[in-house]
Amino acid sequence: MDFLELLRKKRDGGTLTKEELGFFANAAANGSVPDYQLSAMLMAMYLNGLDARETADLTLAMAHSGDLADLSGIEGIKGDKHSTGGVGDKTTLIVAPVAAACGVKMAKMSGRGLGHTGGTIDKLEAIPGFQTALSRDRFMQIVNETGLCVVGAAGGLCPADKALYALRDVTETVSSIPLIASSIMSKKLAGGADCIVLDVKCGSGAFMKTEEDARRLAKAMVDIGTRAGRRVAAVLTDMDLPLGTAVGNAVEVQEAVEVLRGKGPDDLRQVSLVLASTLLQLAGKGSREACEAMAEDALKSGRALQAFERMVEAQGGDVAFIRDPSRFPKAKCSAVLPAPQSGYLTAMDAEAIGRVCVLLGAGRHTKEDAIDPAAGLLIHKKTGDRVKQGEPLCTLLCEDEAKLPAAKEAYLRALRFGDTPPKPTPLILDVIE
Ligand code: URA
């Protein structure tokens, strides 16, 4: 097949056949088409869209671009969770151990940061020693022994998504409903879980800025998953401001551990609990109320924290950092940003805040960039808070002092102040089954 012909077709608004989408997915997986042509196709898809049939065909082609996980060696019901991406979104680090503590086996594949959003794999790798590339046998063994294991999409699963994800991250082609739906659902289908809960984020820090788009994405993914015979639900959650107060990698692990200890920010605990209880319900663990009570008890009793510690240990991480998060290496430079004026914080542009984190070194500008695990932000004031001039708004963390002036300026540009408090917005918008 001539890839230039496919490029012309999509560039000019045509629809690609199942065979053509299969060729594209396989080319991404085996490297037979150069990155610049794959990127051009991604941009053509981003600009001209894919219809429902093309999206479903692309998803299946990506899922079949590598191995399909056979989880039959894991006893019991297998669960998975995926987020469409947010800022400060560390819910996997809480949902997976809560679900495991309630008897759902979490055999989970996660991603790295994408655009302005963070990724679970980058966060977990901030724990010294933690291994996210494991052989299939070791992965299954850990799930059977500890109830959960989180790895990167390595080991031959979905190589097409691996290649395309890295290109989309650095070509501004992320926020497209068909590309996100096919990326996420190809991994979920190849990952082999029986039950999948999707966290579809909506707002300034999400790829979907409006509730309408978030609903369309949620429905597209639930539809693909259900057609493939999986139990899938999507929770629509607010991402108009960062989740919790820590944004970065090591700082997010520390905040997740706080929630596992029964403390931590309320918004983060609430979103994590609704995701965990939805997954428990999909897994047939009982009514909504019973599953909510079960998830809360897993946190309160410390069983979820124990499950997380078991996973960290099994994946080679130093559990001493989880028991005493103050041991995480500190960023070389830190700077407190004072409020320029008094009033209410009426809005935060969460995407802009995510980009500040990338600027500080917590995310990537190019595929080859290494991230700084200690870089990030600690947010002291959030939307709705009253602030006095000079009060700390946030603490910026990075390796290199030269990054601070631009980061401070960009953070301030992301905020709006006013004389009256903003109308509160709901954190959980809907559950779509
Ligand atoms: N998460 C994914 O795995 N893929 C996307 O495209 C967006 C979020």
C-alpha cells in the first residue's frame, strides 16, 4: 500500500477503509513508515476526524498490532481503570489498591505523560527502584500474589499505540475524540480485563473542554468496549482545576499515599472512591451503596495502603519511601509564588498549570526528553478560596533556577481573581454505563 496515497485521502477529508487503517496501525507498530509521515496522518485525522466505523476499525487494528494479553492465568475477576488525562490526576494510585483490597485483580497497563497531562508510569517511576517494564510471566505472578500490578504498555501489547502516543504527545494532536477513544480502548481491549472503569475528564485541564464533548468521548469508549464483550462504565469528572494539591511526579505519589492513609485532599478522595466503587459494581461485588461502603472501608482500614505497599515491593520499589514519604528526593530549587492581589480565586486554567509543570521539568517537550521526578507544583490556593495579597498561591519545584521566572509568570496568567466567590461546580458529573 502506498502510504502517501492514504495521506492524501485523509488530508482531503476522505474515509479510510479497514485495510488502510490496519496498514497505518501496523506501520506505526513496526516502524515501516517514518515518524514524519505518521505524524502527518495523525494531524490529518485530528483535523478531519474519523467516523464511528473508522474509529472502531482503528481501535481493533491497534489492539491487534501486537500481542493480546491472556489473563486466564489470573484467578478471579480482572479489573482495569483508565483516565482520559488530567492535571494532578493520581487516582490510579488509589483506585487500583482499593479495588485490589476488595478482591478485584488489577492487571493494569498505564501510560506516560501526554501533552500537559501527567502519566501513572512517570509517577510510579519516581519511587526509587520501581520497575514498570516486566515480563508477562512476572506481571501475572505479581497480580496473583499481591492482587495488583501496574506496568507500561511494553512487552508487545499495543505497539501501535505506543508509537502513536509518543508522536501525538509532541505534535499537538492529542485532543481528538477518535484518537483518544482508539488509543485508550485499544490498550484496554488488548489488556484483557473483564471490567473497565473509564474516568472521562471534562474542563480546562482535560482534552475535552466541554461536557458535551466529554459525553461523546465517554459514549464512544463505552460502546467500543461493550461491543467487544467487556463490562465498561465511564465516570464523567470535573477537570476545570487540578485534582488535589500536588502536580508533578514524586509529589503526586506522596499525595496519593496521604489519601491511602485516610488523609489528603477531599476532591481526590471523592473521585477515587467513585471510580473504585463503579469498578466494584461492574465486577459484581454488590449494589452501588454496598460497593461505596466497601471502597471506603478499604481506605479506612488501611487495607488499600497495604495492597499498594505490596505492589511497590513486588515491582522492585523501595517501600521505605511509601512508609515515610519525606524521604523522596527534594527538588534543588523551590520558590513560593505570592498572591499579587486580594480577593477570591475565581478560576484556574488547569491546562496552563499542567504546561507550567512541563516547563519545570515534570513533563516532556520532545519524545527523547527525560523528566525530573522531583519537579512540579504544590498548590496552596484553589478556585473558590479567598486570598490576601502576598499569601502563598503555590510552591514551584525544579532543578534549574533559570526556569522559575517564566514558570511564575505562566502560573499567574492561569489564574483569575474577583470580588465574589465563583459558583461551585460538581466534581462528579455523571456515570455512563
Ligand atoms: N490516555 C491515553 O491512553 N490515550 C490518549 O489518547 C489520551 C489519554
